[in-house]
Amino acid sequence: MRMTDVMQAKPFREAAQLLATLAQAGCRLRIEGDRLLVYGPRRVLTGELCEAIHRHKMAIFALLLRHTLVRLLRVLDMAQPDIPVGVQEDFAEAWLAAVQLVGDPWAEDDEPDVRLA
């Protein structure tokens, strides 16, 4: 089973919907260690929304990590950095592993544009 198939599971769909709701409400997210910090306008973070965030915390972490990795792959692909000779094989191996994990970084996706503060 590919990671992109796993990312379509119900908890991830619900977490993606939750992230879209937070982004639409003007919230910003930040990860500090194992804590997920949500900053938003007053009265946006209702008890129900906070409970949903807590319930889907690990799926949110996974989606944010995937989103960040996709963005990093896009930047590296566009920048085409000079890689020192001794590191080229390690870089290529890491690049392929990341692409296998997240799929084509240039493919259209429906994940919300949530920025880490």
C-alpha cells in the first residue's frame, strides 16, 4: 500500500477538512515538540472545534508534515542545488524516499494551504 493511499483514510480526510476549516477561519498552526498550537481570532476555537483538533491531532501532524515535505521537494526541484560529490548518492536516495512517501510533488492536490507559523 502506497502512502498516498493511506493518506486517503477517513481520519486523514476528516483532519484535512478540519485544517481547511481552521484556515478559512484565519487560524495559524505551529508545532512545538509534540504540541500543536492553534492561533486564531477570538471565539473561533469553540469547545467542539478544540475537541476535534485534539481527536485528530496525529492525523493533522501527518498532513502538515506531508505538506511541508511536498513544499520542500518543490523548492529543491526548482532550485536544483549543487550537491557536493560525496553527498550526491545520499541526496538522491533521500529525494526518492521522499517522493515515494508523498508522490509527485507537482501533482495537483486538494490539501488545504495551511502555513506553519
